[in-house]
Amino acid sequence: MSKRQDAEKRFRERYAARATEATLIIEREVIGANVGANGYTTVAQADLLAERLQLRPDALLLDIGCGRGWPGLYIAEKTGCRVVLSDVPVAALRAAKRTAGSRNLAGRAVAVRASGTHLPFPADSFDAITHTDAL
Amino acid sequence: MAFFTIFVAPGLSEADNRRALSFGPSFVSSRRRDHREMLVAAGFSKVEALDLTHEFRETQQAWLDGRERYARELVAADGQAAFNERQAEGRRQLAGIEAGLLRRALFVCS
């Protein structure tokens, strides 16, 4: 199994795992909130990212390797922008769509199954692009 | 574009570069080129970088400590093998950060 296939398998398994009381407590302690994160982007860092992206409310953001939608959905909520969430694991994208629905962001968030190395979008489709430890 | 990324520290020897790749998260790769250089080569200008390696270390340590504290619950949910694998991966990354082999930064460019 190549390094890439191994990573995809690991992420698929992790995103398919059910959140438990313990995982939610740990995430709150480490990340600062329950946002479906399993990486290193804290709430404070997501705030910094949103600030540096300087998004207008009508802007379109692409979040590559979005996982369960963190921090793309948070940035959309905070700035009013629209967001395209892209990643490979389907379980992660489903979780992202559920979160978008529960935060009244369904009309401003679209999930697309795509690898960061083969994005199916024409040039100049987005006002801004972000990714968090995905590439 | 603004993004966080974990990368192999620049200027390492071949041996340290290989060690860094073995310590890093599975998606970390190295073309042995500075991120700023690569962004400029890709047509971006006004590249800013903010080093967050210290925060990366703190976050990694917090994940490890948190999972250790709730080990019994996590093992019950996911199994001992998955728990051990996750903790071993975290400890490898922490060792890589502390050895100066892995870094994390925010890059902002337009």
C-alpha cells in the first residue's frame, strides 16, 4: 500500500468513527470547541485564518481537505461567505453537510468529493482558497 | 489564499530529511524547497509566513495527554490497536517537532 493509500485508509476510518463523550471532551480541551476537528487548527487559529482571508459576505471560498467541515463552515458562519468543501473521505463530507444543515449554512455550503491534487474546478472559480494541513 | 501547513524544516541533511518524513503526519512530503519559493514559483506574490511550530507542539501534546487521560473509554470505543497506533503517531510527530525536524506555519499569499 502506498503512503497516500495508507493515509486515505486511515482518514476514512477516523472519519467513520462515532464521536463519544470522551472524544468530545478531548476535542474541546485541545481545539477549543466541538467542531469535528482531529488536527491542529484551534479556534483561535481559525479566527486568525478568517481575519487573514478578508472575505466579503458574498465571496466564494474553497476549503481543500475540509474533513468534517472545519474550519470552512466556521469561516462561512463568521464572515457570511459561501464555501465549497472538498475532500476525499465520503464519511467526512457527509458529516460536513450535516453540520452545515444544523448551522443554517446549507444554502451557502456545498460539499464536493475531490482530491486536492485533482480539483475539478475551472481557473478563477473562487475568491479565496484555504486548507489546513491538507497539502 | 491562506493556509496552515506542516512541513519538513528547510536546510536539513539528507539523513535528517528522511527522519523528518518518517516522523511527520502521513501527508507530509518534501520537495526540499522552501514553501515561500514554491508559492512565488506558482505565481503568488506578497507571501507572508507566521511560524506556529510552538503552538503545533502544544496542540500535539494536548491531544496525546487528552487521549491518555481517556484511554479506557477510547480503547472501549475503537480498540486497543487503533488507540496504540494513534498515540504512537502522535509521539513520533512530537519527537520530530522537538528535534527541530517538523514545523507548522500559516502562509498568506495573493
